[in-house]
Amino acid sequence: MYISDICSENIGPLEKVVINPGLTKEGFPKPIVIVGENGSGKSTLISNIVDAFYELANVGFSDAMHTNRNYQGKQYFKAITQSEMHIGRSYMFSHIGFANGDKVIHYSFVGGKISLDEYKKRAGIEPSITVPWSEETFHKSVTIDKKDSESIFTNNVLCYFGPERYEKPVWMGKSYYDTSMEESQHPSVANRYNGEIANSIEEKERNARTLQWLLDVIADSRPDIQFAYEGIEIIHVGTDDLNLLGIARKNVETIMSEILGKEVFFGLNFRSQIGSRFNIRETQSGQIIIPTLDSLSTGQSALFNLFATIVRYADKVDINKSIHLNDISGIVVIDEVDLHLHSSLQKEVLPKLFKLFPKVQFIISTHSPLFILGMKEIYGEENCAIYEMPTGKEITAEAFSEFHKAYRYMIETETHKKEIEKLLASTTEVPSILTEGATDWRHIKAAWEHFKDREEYQGITFKLIKYDSVEGTALPKIEMSSSEIVSICKQLSKLPRTNKVIMIADADVPNDAKQLKEAGKNYRAWGNNIFSIVLPLPKHRDTTPSICIEHYYTDEEIRTPIQISGIEKRLYLGNEFDENGLSISDAPRLLCLDRNSCGEGKINIIDGQEKKSVVDATIPKDKRVNLALTKMAFANAVLNPPSEEFKLFDFSAFKILFDVIKEILLLSE
């Protein structure tokens, strides 16, 4: 089950929002990421999704909604109030379509004056579909019967993690933090009654319940043994069952390992030991590194309890699903997913944990550019749906407004700003070129040596601004990106300048590329002698417009090897590997760690970065070495050829770039 479409009108800040996330090419639901500034309607949108969960559950279960002794009947998770209606409007509604097998279930939340026909039309519901309707000003409905409701919550995980998710720090006394539970949730003693939901949609006290469940998981994975004449033998349970139950335990340990950044396993203290029965140990040494779940940081605890709860919920209705995480299906809503989390947990860990559950549709709100970047790297641009509130417009990762704010703040920091100003101040007499990357100017310099003496370029002079990335040492060190070039151009174009400055960006970020060039041109004049160029597309790349400067060479040239410390290394292209990261060639069988850059038709450059490394898949992990060359090593080899192969490189594709530079330099201000 997953959400197929959402349409909300006139609810709070949301004037008109339409979301149709679609599926990945594998047929899995795409994660839906909701972004926007405070007050833009993210929580408003999420509140209706969660309300739909409660309404669906209420049809099949007697205890889905909370009761209150001060009121008769049950309390709505979300009440419909006039105050929520968008100012100046006479109606509001939220429609959510749930795809459940071959059925579509409709949730309706309606307030104000609107007819059924108009509602269907505006919500995108086919006229022939029956939707329960009331003439009352405010009403809600779901098109589901008791049988389907029971089936949905038996076969799927539907839960909500709100922004208040946190656990009691180990140092805080009980009198300041109530950890009492209303009832025992220990699987071995808790009873299920007909008509009661197995898993609450929004659960409190996750830490305590997760701990109890973990103790059961560990107990199930441990064999009964007896000493026999020939050694120890397993009794009372089959080895196949132990193997499967051990996988369930390993799955949860994998979640913890990702969070802690090291391989760990769960252990038990002896019952006579004072304190927690549960501990976390490092796999390699066996040493206890976390004495109890309570000792995790707030962020680590929140993150582990979130994903452990997903597994626990699935396990409670079908133990096989804790063994096979890719069989867990459902919808998990997380408001403010970056809450309490360090930057590395946001960017590197969270997306990997989501990827463990391919059939679960995650609906996530965030303010974090780092998290968005991580989702793009793990899922790829096409497999993650990002919507910006309050418009509901689907955007790319780099179009996220928080990105531009973050980049602008970085640009405005004194160190970064002064470094760039210092570089440009030294070139006030001649036209200057500043490239997006520290490798790009090296390629342009090497290519210009082959073009500068041609008759058509006589009188064309410019100075390349040389710098290194933060890893470099010899030159000034700055970090650049296409988004930063946009910001720099805006900033520099505000002041008069005597010489032309040309910024050159790669063509691999479509949103930035649109800003850095004018319609029908490969460049943009910003005013006051500031120009930007997006790398023009060479003829041999006419079917793949998202390029970087290395794509000006042929594929054969890109693959030119270099011997480094006795190991042959080179750049790789994404189309040398299948979608699983395995090389198409079997001699030798290589593995690329950046699977999102791999696949038929992809020309992504696979360089020597840790996250994009290429290794020999046929040798043990502890003996593998990175066979991918860094872009910097490649650029230096092009500039100062270490072999005859590099001396024979063809720079003809660079002509289209130099023609644009020439056009700009010949312009009169």
C-alpha cells in the first residue's frame, strides 16, 4: 500500500497542492520529501496524511482512536475547524488516494461550501467513483470497509513519528520524566483481542518497548545447547530456524551499525549484574561500547528507535518480515526528520537506512540541505520526489531554497569571500576566468596550449585563476560549485569592474545551468563585466547533456590508466557497470560503490572518492584497493603528461568552449 496522489486546497498556507510521486522503475514507491520554510504548510500537509491513517484504522479496529472520559465517543486525530481555512476562501479540502493492490482508497477532508461534483473535479477524482458525502459544512470520509481496513493494518506498517520524538537521557531522574507504560507490550505476555489494532499509529515510549522486543529477538536467535560426547550440540530447535532468526537480529544490528559508524552486535549482561541487561559491542573486539540503549545520544536514540519500530511493527504481525526487510510494506511519515541529528547522520546514514525498506513509502519533512543531498546520492534524482511548500511544486535537490541560503551564507563568510576577492583582485588588468572546480582550469590550460596560436584566436588573451580544493596545498584553497557561481555572479555584478570576469560551470546541475546562461546562448551577461558560461555540449555528447569537463575527452581517453604506487588506476564511466554496480566485463569483475551513477546509458565519472571507489569484486574485502583514479590526478596528467598516451589526447572538443570565451571577450560593454 502506498499514497498515489494528494490534492489539498485552501488549508492553512496551502492554496493549491497536487502531489503525484509515482513509482521507481523497479515498481517501488518513491520517498516523498516535503520541504519549505517555517509556516509554509509542511506540517499541515502531514497532519492530513496521519489523519487518514486514523480514519482508515477506525473502520476496522475499536481502539484505533483515543477516547476521552470528558467526551462521549472517540476523539478525532485532526478536527476540522473554520480557522484552518485559507483566508478569503469559502471552502477547503484534502483528498488522498491510497493504492492498495488493484484498489484505490479515497480519504476526504472537506470544510466550507463546495459541491460533490466540484470537489471531485478539483481533487482529480473520476466522476464515476463513489465518494461518501455529507451536506454538513465540515465532514470526513474514507472509502474502505472493515475487511480491507483489517487487511491493510495487518499486512502493512503505517505509523507516524512526530517532531516530539525523543527519549529520556540516562542522567535524568525518573521524577522528571515519566516513563510508565499503560500496558505491557512484551510479545510473550501481551494479549491480542479481536478488533484491537496490533500497532498504534503514533507510539510513545519507543525506547522501552524497543528494548523489550530486542531482548526477545536476541533470545530467539540463541540456541539451546547440551554437552555431548563429541562436543556441543544444538537441541530443541532446528538450525534452519536459528539461521533465519539470526538474520532478523542481524538486520537490527545493521541499523545500529549504520548509526554508530562501526560494525556492532547486541549482547546481554549476566542477570546478576546491576544495571541494564542489554549492551552494544564492537564486532571486531567484542568490547562493550554502549552499555545500554539509554546511553545513546538523543539523535542516535531517536534514529534507532524510529527504524527499529518499523521492523518491530512488521515483526509483530509477521515474524518473517523482520527476517526479510525488503518484504516490509506500508507508509511511514516522519516530521522534521533531521531533528537532533548531526550532519553526517543526516546526509550519509538516514538515506541508507531508508533504502533498507524499498517497499515502504517514506513521507518526510525536512529543513536540511545535507539530507536532501544524501537522498539524491543514494536514490538518484529520478527516484526521490521532492515537493516545496506552499506551492507543492516538484523540485530538484539543488533547487531546494535552503540550498541557496546555505550556499549564500557560506559565500558571505569572511574567509571564503576574502579568498575569492583576493584571487580576483590580482587580475584587474586582463580578462579573468574562474572555473567551478580546481581540476577544470587545468584542463582548460592544457587545451588552450593547442589553440592559442591559431589564427582565429589571435589577440585573444585571458588569465586562468588557479586554485586548489581543500585537499590541495600549493595554491589558494577554495570550494566552488555551480550554485556558488550563481551567487558570486549576483554579488560581483553589483559593482563596476574594469576587466571582464568569466565564470565557467559544468552542465550537470540543470537548475543552476538555467540561471547561468541566457536563452539560445551558452553564456549570460550579468552586468558590470561579469559573465558566466555553462559548458557547451560537444558533438560526441549530444545525447547526454549533463556533462562535466572530463566529458570533452573521448571515452577511451577518459579510461587512460596511470600507475600509482604499482597499482594501475583510471577514471571509470557509469555505463561500464550494471545497475547493481557490477562491471559488465568479467575480466576482472569489478564493483563500483556508487550504484546510483551506474547503469546503461550513464556517463557519470567514477573517480577515486571514497564513496565512488571501484574495487575488484573477486578478492576478499580486507584486501581490496581502490582502482579508480582521482579527478585531480587525471587533470594533472593531462596538464603534464606522464606517458605517450596522455600526450596524444585530442582537445578538439574544447573549441566550442573557446569560441564562447572569444565571443564574450569581443563584446563591447
